Amino acid sequence: MKIFKLTLIACLFLTSLSTYGQDKKANNIDNSNIALQGYSPVSYLDLNLAQRGSKNYKSTHEGVTYYFTSEAQKSTFDSNPKKYLPQYGGYCAFGTYAGAKFRVDPNKFLVISNKYYLFLNNVELDAKQLWLKEKNDEKLISKANNNWKKLRRTYN
């Protein structure tokens, strides 16, 4: 009985560690913990392209899974994952600037100062165009960064 209790405690501890690593509040992920709707973070930043990755080339960083287009992209990410993480956990940059979290269209993004920002796009709103219309990345990013400190701890 004592061994059973120790095993149960160990399993619960390991489960808590695996869920602790990923934060569903701070990351725009699906129920499988896949980020960027399966698009490659390396493609955004290094190629300035939105490319859907493959489940054959994937890495998990802090409990969040990222897909890549090739083994080379996976290796690039694995060598420096923090460089390739989406800003604002993959939520809409303009929404974050405005104080809210919105899902994104993975094809709507901007690379600014070696970071990439994703945007909401639907029949009613193209948030990337709203961002571009402001013509002041520094102001938008500064306010979004401040808003993200609070938003990262909330559900959308």
C-alpha cells in the first residue's frame, strides 16, 4: 500500500509539472497545446513567410508544441527557442495594444525589430491594417507590452 501511495504521489507531481510548463492563459494554443495553428515560428522570423509546419518536425518548449517545415527549422528553433516565440503568446498584437486578447489569422503578421507579431483578420476587421494605419510601431508595441503584463494572466 505504501508503494502504491508513493507511486500515486509521483504521478500527480509529474502531471502537475507537465501542466505547469504550459500556460493556457499566456499562450494562444489549441486543446493539443499546438501553437500558431501549426505554422512554423522559424518561417515567420527567418523567412518572413507564413508556412504551415508538419507534425513530423515538432518541438515542445515549456509545454507548448511548435511545428516546422523541416528538420533544419526544428534544429534552429531548438538551439534558441525564446528567439522564435510569438509576441503576446500568439494573440493579436493590435488587440493586445487595445487591451484585449483575440485569436489570429496565422497569415496576418509583421516582423518588426527581429520579432513577429500576429493579427486578427475576419470579415469585420483586419487588425494588421489598423496597426499599419497608426504608423507608429514603437508606440503600439510599448502600450501592448504594458497591457500584456496583465493580459497574460487572464483568459480571453
